[in-house]
Amino acid sequence: MESQDFDAGEYVEQMAALLDLQLPDEYRDGVVANFERIRAIAQVVNSFPLPEEIEVAPVFEP
């Protein structure tokens, strides 16, 4: 999905229906706003270029 095609309001409606979640109207705007923030953060992460030669670490050790 192209990032400019993402509609947070539509996504929230579809996921609420899929999960049979009764989302009260007074919370809907806040949920949509949070998904818009998540999208903005994800765009920053996803736009970071990774070199082709990078390898996945088999074990994460902080």
C-alpha cells in the first residue's frame, strides 16, 4: 500500500468491524489520531535506507 493512500479513519472502521469491537464515538477521533501518529513514525523508520549487504542478526543481544 502506498503511504499516501492510507486513510486512518477508514482503517480504524475496518479493523473495528473485523474485530467486532464496539468503538464509542467519543474515542474514535483519538484512536484515528494515534494511528496517524503511528503512520508518521513508521514512515521515518521505513524510509531509512539499508545496504543490500546487511545481514539479519540471528540473536538480539542488547
